[in-house]
Amino acid sequence: MTAAIEPIAGRYLHLALEGQPHRLYFEEAGQGIPLLCLHTAGADGRQFRALLNDPEITADYRVIAFDMPWHGKSSPPEGWQREDYQLTTERYTGMILAVADALELERPVAMGCSIGGRIVLNLAWAHPERFRALIGLQSAAYVERYYDAGWLNHPEAHKWETVWHYMQGGPGIFQGDLFFYQVEGDVRDRIRDIDTAKCPLYMLTGEYDYSASPADSEAAAALIPGAKLTIMKGLGHFPMSENPEGFRGYLLPVLEEIRSAG
Amino acid sequence: MIERLAELVNDDAWLVKRGRLLNVTFAIGVDETDYLVRIVDGRIVGIETGPHVMRAWTFAIRASARTWETFWQAVPPPGFHDIFALLRKRLITFEGDLQPMMAHLLYVKLLLAKPRELAAA
């Protein structure tokens, strides 16, 4: 029997975030247009393993998925034990730009899911010139707090691998990410000013998502002239990890459109 | 549906194992009727159909019969596939001491979704 080794390479990147040294884990595969993938709250870059292993995607794209600080194999910064982790729009945006700079990515495509789908809207508003295109998965400009986040344990995905990722989150980290998602990171006022002529914006939302629901994505897309929203049949909040095969059917045409636009 | 919940749950050794640390009596409300489900070590040992007089429960999960019927379809439509999706739609209520429910949320969700197996059969 021959063992199979995936083409994914994992490495650690040392960089400063907000003036503090950080050690960040990232995985990559493929070559070509950089595709920077942003995982969901409380999870890590493993959610994108199907993309990283998809030869049709990695033929033209250098797919990169990093674990945010406090997540996955990335360390929290020194002194974390005295800190309450909270993600903010500024911190999240700065982190993405810093990673792109540190890896010397030239006008990458950024694709984020859930909180990543939210920050992509902010990137489209604040830094369109830095990106070739932006792809928001399960994007909403704001999500009402329909449950009490004080209870948070792990969310309710039924793709067991996604559940496993969530079971491995550090205490308080999912909740700290949701500070951005549910409290601080409301971009409803900004998204009207997004200029999709500077940077194309694609939005893909699963019909079974009840957090960033199709209605939430439609409400955001309606405010952004030129945003291209597709509702994905049969998919939920974690399209890339809960149903990679179903998801790629929606993603491939978007990647092809970005590639052929040059 | 609820009448067969005990056998559906108790015949699922994996689910019983997931709930083995849960000992509670909770209510499933269907329209005006409360079904009191008594869980011992993850097994359903009794379901009592209301009306009840002065019966205590720890937490109650209530929705209309129509909502539960949709929730229990083999493949429910978007928004009816998860009790928290129902919560966002304001079609379900959680009351009482929610700590045991939240501490065993995956088990509670899987238990409540069990009747879907009858629809699929």
C-alpha cells in the first residue's frame, strides 16, 4: 500500500501585529494568483483543505489559509493569559494586510467565510486597491444577536469535521471573534460606498445558513452596486468544509472569471 | 412522533453515550401540549403527555405543531433544520434553567431531530 501525501505545505510565519511579535501558522498549495482564505469564528484554516487539495484550483491559484492568532496552530501573543481576546474590525483588517505584506502577496484575492465574509466587505470599502478581487462567503453587513452569546459553546454544524474544528477552539476565542461579528463590526454604513469598479466583489451564501442568511446577504448586496451574489443550494454556514464538492461548483466559475479578467 | 422518541433515542447507542452525563426532566411543547421527557444517563426513561398539574421541569422547548412537523421532515427546508434557526425565526422558545440544555446542546439537538428518521423511512 502506498501512502498518499497531500500537496499542502504548512509553515510558520513570524510577523508583528499591533507592534507585538506573533507566530502564525499558514498552509499553502498551488501557484499563480494568490488566494488568501479567511476561516470562520473560533475555527482555523483547515476548513479550506478541500480547496488546497483541488488541482483545478491550485493550477492557477496559490491558495493560502492562515490561522488567526489564538486559533489553530497559531499562538496567542505573549502575555495572553492576562488578556481577554476580542476581535475588532481594525485588528482583523490590519492582520490580513500584514499577512499579505509578510508573504509578499501582490494584489491577492481574499476569500472569507462568516466573520471572514464580513471583513471582506470592510476590505472592499477600505482597501480595494490592495486586492484583485474579494469573495465573501456567508457575507452579511450585520447580524442581529438572536441568541445570548454568553452561552456560547460551539455552533451547530452537522458536518462532523467542522464540528471537530470547533471542539478544538480555545476557551473564549469563538466568543471573542463574535465580538467583531455581533457587536463591533457592523459595516452597514460603509458598504454603500464600496466601489466594485476598483475591486470586484463576489458573494456566495448557502441557503441553509441561518446566521448570515440569504436574506442578510441579499440586504448587503442590495446596498453595493456591482456586487455579485449567488445563493448556494443545499449549503449552510460552512460551505468549504461542510460540503466541499457542492461548494466548488459555485466557486470555480468565480475563480475563472477573476483569472480571465487578468 | 414524540410517542416513538424513546425507542428512537434509546436504540441509538452512540447518541445515548453522548448524553450519558445528562440527567434531567425537560418539556417538549407541541402547541398547547407539554410532553415531559425524563432522561437518565442519556436514556429516555419516560415521556408523560400533558396537561400536567404542578409538574416540574428543568427546561422547556416549545413550538407549534406545524413548526415541529416541518422540522421533522426527512430533509427540512432552510430555516427549519435546526432549533437555533427556529429561534432566529421566532418559532421556538427556550425557557427555564437553560444550563443543562446548553451544556448538552448537541445531544439535545440530535434527540429533537430523531423523528426525522421516521419521515425518511
